[in-house]
Amino acid sequence: MNKTSASQKVTEAAALQSDAVHRELGSRVHQLRTTRNWSLEALAAASGVSRSMLSQIEREQANPTLAVTLRISRAFGLSLGELLDTPGASATVQVVRADDRTYHYRSDKDCCIRTLSPLNLEKDLEFYEVRLQPGGGLRSAPHFEGTREFLTVQKGNVRAESAGDAEDLVAGDSASYRADVPHAIINTGKSEAVTFLVVVYR
């Protein structure tokens, strides 16, 4: 093999690898965005990357610079390695800061949900802090078949409902139940309830 053909093959291999990275990035960004129920506008506001650029990235029509990719990863609270799902590229210790609004999954007058697990684990295992105001509740449609939720009450009184079954819980109680049926967590007390929720997909 002469030097020219060897160099050409290296160039072609690098191009193929680059194309694979772009495809992975596009699908990864789309998956993370839809998992968090973010619109393209919301991700654009969080990352500082234009909506049109994000749309092109998701459709694999753009070749983003390292700076743009870094902005997107930071918007999701991930390292570059985690965004690209590169094994061993992320730090050993991952931290979710209490004041990081990126991890606030939902916040309204009745219910505040904060994600406590790294975003790249979503759809395998999810860990949340759920705060419910008196009378507030978190009602959910069925998840994937086999999904279970594990609920621990840190403060207050709540009722865990799964299909036709229901149990009242107080601080210190834990419950597990099917989450592939309609289910809910309801604050039955007169003060704020604080719970920790783990969702396991099988």
C-alpha cells in the first residue's frame, strides 16, 4: 500500500467516525430534550445555541463546533463525554447542585419535582425529590410495562395510589408499587409533603 492510499483510508475512516459522532449527537440531544419535555426554544434559551442550529443538529444536518456542543452539554447538566455517551469519559463523581435549575423537572403551585439522578440515566432509572403542597398531587399515566416506583416519605402525609389500590404513608414510610398502570402520589396532610421517588424501568 502506498502512502497516498494509506492517507486516504485514514481520512475516510476519520470521516466515517465523525459522521457517527454527529448521528449520535443528534439522536442524543433529541432524546434528552424530549425526556425533559423541553421545546427547541427552551433548549435554545438554556444553551445559548439558536433554535435553527439545534434543529439542524437533531436532524443530522449540522456539524457543530466543540464550543456549541459544550454549550448543549452544559444546558443538560452533562459533561461532553456523557452527552456523547462515551464510556469512561465522564468524571467519577457526578454532582447535582441544589440550586441548579436545569434539574427542576416541574415546578408549580401544587407540585415541585427535582431530578436527583444524572440525566443520562433517564429511561433506565430515575431519582426525584417530589414536594407537594396540601391537596396537591402527582398523577401519572402508565409507564412502560414492568416499571415500578419506590417512594419514601421524608415529611408530611401522602397517599400512594396504583390502579385500584391505595396506601396512606407518613414520614419515614416507604412503599413500592406498579407504575405501568395509572398511579398517583397525593398530599393528604395540611402542610407540605416531601418525598423521594425512584422509578425503575425493566
